Amino acid sequence: MRTLLYGERMVDEGDRVAAWAALLRTHAAVVPSLERALLPTGLPISWYDVLLVVNAAPGRRLRMTELGQQAVVSRERVSRVVTELERAGLVERQANPDDRRSSFAAITPEGRKRLRKAAPVYLAAIEQHFLAHLDEDEIEVLARALTKVLRAEES
């Protein structure tokens, strides 16, 4: 295995790949656990994610393009998830008066009610299946490191 100069440290090339592999494997292990925890709430994790993003937006609505950028589900999938949420009465699409080519996704009162009901379940599952395995310093380093990568990729 090659050793590489990384910043001011020498890092084994395998360690760099291992970090990426650990991230992927952790995601693959934790997300299904969160999905199972949310099952009794009737909100699949993709629904929860979209509702959470829309609920946090100004006026509790977001242009579909912005939702595609902010939601964890893929940009291609966000439209399908919004359609499913719309059928369930949890969001509604609203025409954008300033741009007829775009529309907003807006959370309905029922969507807010369901999101509030599912939130404690979701947060407890994150605590149990992810945060409980890390100390406070690790959580801080991990959040800072992943945010750094995310910002670089989004710019």
C-alpha cells in the first residue's frame, strides 16, 4: 500500500479508501434501521425527509428545484415523492406566480401533524442507531468534516 502526503501528514492510501467505505457501509446499515423505526408512523424515510425540508422553508413551502437541492432523496426522485405526499394529503403543489414553469411544494396542516408525530421516533432512532456509538468529540469532528465535503460539492 502506498503512503501519501496529505496536508502535513503521511496517510496510508488504504486508510483514505477505508474512510469512504466506512461512510458507505454506515449509511447502508443505519438507513434501513431508521426506515424500520419510522414504519409505525406511516412515513417512509423519503417522505419524512421531504416533509422536514419543506416544513423548515420560509412560509413552509419550497420551489421544487430548491427541494431537489436540499432533500436527501435524489433530485430525480423528489418529484415522485412529492406526488406520493400530495396523494396522501401531506403536501400540495402550488403554482409559482412569478414563473409559470416552476411550482412550489407546500406542507399541509395534516403533513405538519404527521411530521410532528414522527419526529420523536426519528430522533430516537438516530440516537440509538448512530449517535449512541460516538462520543461528543467524534460527533463534532464528523459533522464538521462531512459539512466541509458537502459545501465543496454544492459550490
